[in-house]
Amino acid sequence: MDDPRLKIRTFFAQRFRGYELNDDEDIFAIGFVNSIFALQLVMFVEKEFGVVVEDEDLELANFNSINAITALIDRKNGGTD
């Protein structure tokens, strides 16, 4: 399976123009995220990776970095992180 990090990086790069985001950098801490973006991010993850983000998955820790999102996708797909 392809590493989802590339798709996630591309998604962020299209929205955070001119800012090179590290895989472990907290997107909430850098101040680029608002409620609309958070919703777009959840919808992107569901559509792009074929997973269902449940209510219990909607924690900042699952979406605060490229690494965290990748780990969530892996768990939702039956991986071990």
C-alpha cells in the first residue's frame, strides 16, 4: 500500500501555501486550522483513504500532524500504527 503521507502532504501544501510542514508538526499549534478546515480535513481523510471517521476518532491528537493522521488511517484500515 502506498504511504498516505504523500497525499496528506499534498493536501496541506495546497492549503498552507508557502509553508513547508514537517510530518510531526502540530497544525493546530501553527494556527492554520479553523473549523471549516477541520471539517474539510476529516472529509478528505474519509474520501481519499476509504475510512469512516467515527465520533470517537474526532480528537485533536488524531489530526494534529501528518504522522497522527497517517496513524489514524492505519488503525482504521486494521494496521497496528
